[in-house]
Amino acid sequence: MKLVWFRNDLRLADNPALRHACAGDEPVAALFIISPTQWRQHKMAPIRQRFMLAQVDELGRELAALGIQLHLLRVETFAEVPAVLANLCREQGVTQLYANQAIEIDELRRDHAVSAALAEQAVSCHWFNGCCVLPPGRVLTGSGEMFKVFTPFSRAWLKSLDEEGFVIHRAPTPRGEPLPWQPLAERAWVDEALGELTVDPRWPVGEAEALRRLNIFLEQAVLDYGETRDFPAIAGTSVLSPYLAAGIISPRQCVAVLQQRLGYRPQSKAQPGFVWLNELIWREFYRHLLVLIPALSMNRPFKPETAALPWSWDPDAFAAWCEGRTGYPIVDAAMRCLNTTGWMHNRLRMIVASFLTKDLHIHWRLGEDYFMSRLIDGDLAANNGGWQWAAGTGADAAPYFRVFNPTTQGQRFDPQGEFIRTWVTELADIPPAYVHQPHDWLRLKGRQDYPVPMVDHAVARVRAIEMFRSLEK
């Protein structure tokens, strides 16, 4: 018996572990492990848990239709997984385990322990790259080292892709008669562990839905992506991040469909489609960094010297930021959108992260954790990379003196205040000319229903730069 262990790769198509397990005639079963305690320790957002489990339900039905049974196990923490998995292998007569590699430090330690435990009972483990187009360790400098700077990584990544290409693995064909599948909603222990398994209608699951969104984006928005991607009131992005984070679609599929749609693979900013491809390369870069520098998974900064920065941990200021009560409309709109929908536009992520770290001087780790606790697309590599980039502690060619002005960012990327008025209801009736600096208009109207700015941005900016300059002394 072969066993396929699904993790953040909840798909049939382009799943190398599943594809290799299904080679040959030997029986195949599948496994997904629910770890509620570990998920809470990792700050996994409830909306992300529900989204992932809804996809597990979909995956279980699809596997059952192929004659493959998906086993569900509840194992509270990663430390318990090796023993439980070894027991399942004994019970089911499993001789080979197949899985796509994890890159986060806790997951890597778990997988190493699983390999050791299964080796004791002669179960061989086979690990594959399912999370990157090019696996970590494949894209190297001329001296054979992994990159720490994005631009040369991007060039080398494109060159490697041209030289090596990549393979899209087909979904497996039926392996026997269809099997019954008991929906997760009918399993009492699942509800007991995670609460009601309701799915947000904004985020329907399924591989077909992910491909539908990808194709709509490529048909309607990819050619203008470079001009529209920064405007949150415009549907200018792919909104695929939840599907990539859960592995409902693979980055290889994204690159392949992009290339098929355009008739070429973009190589530079001069070619339509490159700006979006470059975002996929950023995603790869952060995942490669997580493998190169495991300390990134352990709350450590990319730039070690920045660990000495005198960050604030002010709970009241942090709560105001979390709840969208900063007095800066674009920041507040973004945070309220996140709290309601579980998703935030990428430009807004940069704005609110800069505000927390450079205006409020609050430690980026608090923001990173809060995002993970709310985002449906929470992904350690991308989230950590984005927060450290914004905080000035990460892999960024422009160092600490980059400080976003929240007012001018709002004026530039939400010029008419459409996004702001959608989410900051106190400002729903304000004229566009005042929406980014509403306080004088509100005073004239005798209103006090929107907070005054928490800080003076100009003063806070100087303080942020001084914090970093103190490291040079």
C-alpha cells in the first residue's frame, strides 16, 4: 500500500507526490491530518482553517471518485504526528509514504521525525517539490550559493526556467470503483475541534474555481496589471493567493496558463504579463529564503543587527491599528476590510505594515502574527517576507529610509476614496476632496465620530529613521 500525505497541496492536478504514488498498480490511499492545537500555535486564521477544510472535503470526494480513500486524523500537535502516522501505516499495511516537501522549520522537523519513525518499520518516504516552480536550492549564484537579493534571483530564476523548463503533472486516472465519502460536516469530532465549518461565499473552494479565477484574470486584467494592481477599488489583481496558499492551484500551473494565454513567457518589464509573473517570482524568492535562513521561521529578522531596534509593544496603539481606529482613512479602511473579509489588497498590506512599524514603531512581529490570525491566504514565507520588507529588517534593496506616507498613499491609490468610503462608514458621505484628510471637514460639520490621527506622520517618520540610524553608531 502507498500512502499520499496531503498538506498545503490540496489538489489532484500538478501534485507530484500524488502522481508518483499513483504510478504502477499498487493500492493507494491518502491522508490529511487536522492539528487544531498546532494551528492555533501558528496563529492560523479561523477563516483559513474553514477554507482549507472545505477544500479537504472537496478533495476527499474527488479522491473517492477515483477509488482512493482519504483518511482523516486529528493529531493535536506536530510532535504527536510521527507515532500516529507510524501506527496508521502498520494498520493499513503501508510500505511507502509520498508527500510534497514543507519548508517551514516546525514542519521540516516534523517531517524529519516522521522519516525516522517510519524507517524503523521499513516504510520508505518519498518527498517532492510541490510548492515552487523551481525548488529551493535550484536557483544559485555563480559561486553556488542561494540568493539573498531579489533582482539577481529573479534574473537567475528566469534563466533557470528557460534552461530546465518544468513539468505539469496530470491528475491521476481512476484506480478502482468509486468509494463512499462522509462529508466533514457529518463528522462530530471535526466540528468539536474546529467549530462550525461554514464557508465564506466570497471564497468558494475547488480546483475548477481556482482555474476559473486564473483564466478570468488572464483574459481581463493581466495586460493592465502593471497599471491597475495598486488600486484597491479596482478588480486589477488575480485574487488567487488563498488558492495558492492552500495548494488548490500550483505556481507551475499559473506560469503554464500565463504562457499559454500570451503565447510566450515574459522575460522583462517591457513585455505584457511580466509584472504579474514577477509577483510569482517574489513568492518563490520568499520561499527560497525560508529554506536558506530557517531563523526566519523563528521570529528572527533577516538582517540580524535589526534585532537590537527599540521597537514599541504598546498594546493600546496596537489595538487601534488592529481595529482600524488610527485616524488615517486608508489604514483604517484596509484593516476593517481585513477583519471582515479575511483578505487585504497587496498595496494596502504595504501601507498598513509601514504605518505599524514606521509610524507607530511597533514590532513587526505583532503585525505579522495579527495578519496570520486573520488572513485566509496566510502563508509564513510571503507574510514574513512582506512584513520584514516593510519594517526595514528584511531582504530589501531600499533600506530603512523607505517610509510610506499613509495620506499620500491613499491619495495616489484611492484618489476618489471609493475604497475608504466602502469600509470606513463614518466617512461614507464625505466629499472626495476631503476623504484622505477628513478632520477639518468633520469639525465644520460638528462631528466627532471618526478618530483624530494617532500620530503626526512627519514626526513619526523622523523617529523611525533615527531608530535605524542608531544601529550604525
